[in-house]
Amino acid sequence: MPNAKPVRWIGRSYEDLCAFPREARRAIGYALQFAQMGDKHPSAKPLKGFGGAGVLEIVEDHDGNSYRAVYTVKFSGAVYVLHAFQKKSKKGIETPKHEIEVVKKRLARAQEDHRARRDKPGDEP
């Protein structure tokens, strides 16, 4: 894809996404392609508690299960995938607190990665 932003995987997000069923992986991958091109797929919604549309959650329901991938476009030059998980709770639509904590920690790591890449001579931001 020309002009597509690279995807940077934080923590175990790539391995966790790879463990999803094929259909869920494909749907989430397709939504991430939109982000790479600077657009937002209809299944991507701002994740509550992160102040606006800088951190988004892709929700993919498959075979009675709900799969989630969280990414950010807050940092220029890349799409950072922060977390991928299967939502276990059938109560409510709220993202579990421990999953939010993982996202917060990985968002901080993404920011560090972005700074390091931005400050590195000869590397793209």
C-alpha cells in the first residue's frame, strides 16, 4: 500500500491477535488497513477513558465471542497496536479494567518508541 503508515506492535499484541480465529483476524486486519491509510473503519470506535479519538478499539464478534484490538494514531508516522484480547465477560459492553490497564501501559511504551524513532537521525518520524 503506497503511503501507508507502518504498523508497530506493542507488547504481545501481535501474538495475541494471531491467536484469534481466522475470520476475526481478517476483519481486524482490514480495519487496521484503514488506519494505515489515515482513515477509520466503521467498526473502530474511540476507547472510553483516553480523551477523544486518539485511542480506538476495533470490535469483532465471531461465533458468539467478542474479539478486540486497540490501537492508536496519536503519534505521526505509524499505527501502534496496543492490545488484542477476547472479551470474556458477557455482562455489559464495558472493557474490563485490567484490559484498560494493559492499554495504558502499552500506550506509554508506544509514546517512548515514537520519541526514540523521531529523535533518531535519519529515521522517519
